Amino acid sequence: MDERAIAARRHGRATEQEGDVVAIGLIACAKSDEIRLKVDEFQQGLGFVKYSMLMSFLHVDQYRGACVEWGIMERVGENFCFGIGDNAVAVPILIDFVVRSKAELENEAFVAPLKAICDESIKSENPKAYYLVGKPKEIGHEDDGDPFSDNEAEEEVMNSENTYVLWLHPKFFSEHSRLLGHFSGEGESMDIKNRISYGNTDSGNILVEICESNWKYIKSRSSKMWSKLCSVLAITVVVSERSFWMEDNEHPELVQKFVQELAAYWRTNLLRKTDAHLGIGLDGEIVPADEMSESRKAIYQILKGAQDCFESIEDQGRGKLRFNWKPSATTPRKRKAPSPTTNAVSVLAPPSVSFDETSTEIPST
């Protein structure tokens, strides 16, 4: 509902545009609530599955610039707001709801049986979650070529021909969420958050420190191998998808050290373990002796993408980055893998419970 109409109804008066405004619902928030979660809750109640969110202009002209510059903060109470009476305030957010496309409906049908497997596994001692990874496109694929072409292709429909399904422990999603949040400044002061948001050399310096502290934290924890896999995969995905800071900072030697150590950890440690020991794949899954499981193929595809990302970064005077992650052709040792035991967790969202074998503390920078 438009903030002017809300304020007007609170004070019993009309606005010049109230006739064009229809109230479709209100949602109460505490200052400590995460604003995106509250918007998720609101839009799901309306039956929508997708939306975009922008900071809305206040109706008072002098607030327009401040509102836009301030942007959307993580917590409700951190956002620009205005009083609407009765000791209440409103946060002006413009939400653009989007209906599902045909491709989204077909993709939903593709993941439905995967969700069913996850829901069933949560009841067991070996819970599973899935992570979808696009298979490499064939040479000459119609999507190859100029990535900035105006000839935008339609949204791709996922199926077994073009998508790997990586089955792994649900802890991956909690680690991914934690790392993604920290690389965005979560848990840091407002000053640090703002400096990260500028996307300049200073931002890069801060993110180098955040990366280094998280990598030390992951390596130092005493945890089971499936837990290590979740943490190392999460930092690999987060860093490779948000890599701007790796070529715009004053510490290229630390960046190079991290990339080399990350590759070595994959090459000499994780990828030498069996699928069962890593906790990937489904129970009872049969894989021919001379082939890799689909879950392992998905991990290899993720690492190939990370390699392409890291090795495309411009030379900062200390040599090009090399991400040598592929292990030598040896057969993993046959070992009985432990069954990970944990509390029930959400499959597609970061779990809200902690895991016994790890600390939930976020490393400081």
C-alpha cells in the first residue's frame, strides 16, 4: 500500500492520490527483522514467487535524494522511514511482483521430485539437499557468442540433459548463506558495509581480509569430511561468483596465496575421497566403476567454472592466477564413510539450526 494512503488512513484524512491506491495487505515488522525475509513472507502470502525490490521515494521532495542514496539496508530498523502516527513508522519499499513464466513452471516440475527426496531424507540420519549445476554447453551452441548481444535467448528449461543434480549435506546452504552475508558486510559495522558497497580498491582490501579470515576459519575447524566439503565448496562458489575484488586490491599476494591453497585443498584432499566419505550422492545410488557419479561431475563443473573465473583475472604484477584443482588419476581409497547426523534443516534455504561439529561464530576481520 502506498505510504501516503497509509498515513492518511492513520490520521483519518484523504490524499490527492488515494483514489488510485488499493490496500492489498500490511505486514508488521520489528526493527531487528531482516527486510528481505519480511518481503518474502509478504509476497508468498499473495501467491507470487518472484519479485524485485527498490527503495521508494517519499512524498516529501526534500527526502527523495536521501532515500535513494541510503538504499535498502539489511534490517528493517536500518532503513529510511517516516512516522505514520500511533508510535509507528513506515519503510517505503517499492515491490514489483512478477508472475511465473512457462519456463519457471516447467522448472518447478523438474525440481518437484528432488524436493520430495529431500523431504524424505530429512527424517533419516543422512539428510540430503540438492544443488543444480548447468552442464557444459556443446561447441557451437546457439547461446555461445557475444554475451552482450541484444538477441537475448529465452529462459532455459532445466532437464537431465542440461543440468547436473549435486546431492550433498544441507549444511552447504547454511555455509553458503553465512559466507555470502559476510562478503556483503553482514556482521560488520555500517562503515564497513558502506565501504564494501563502493566496489573500489578499498572495498577489495576489506574483502581480501574477509576472505583470508574465513579461509583460516574453515581450515582450522575440526570437522568431518562431509562438513569440510560443504564449507570449501561454499567459499569456492561465493568467491568465484563475486570476484571483482580479486583484481582491485592492494594485496595481490594474499589473493594468489588463497587461490593456490584452495586449489591444493581440492586436489590433494577432498577430491581424493570417495563419494560416500564426502557425503555426496544418494544412498543406494549405483555408479559404474569406470565412471564418476553425477554429483562428482557437478563438483568438477563448479571447479571448472571457478578456474575460468580465477584465471581470467588480470595480472597484478605477481603472475597470473592458476587454479590447479584437478587431482592426479588415482583411485580413491575405499573407506567406510561415517553417516552424518544432524538436526532437521531446511532444504533450499540456510538452516536455522547449528551443527554439532562446527562453530556458528562468524570470523571477524
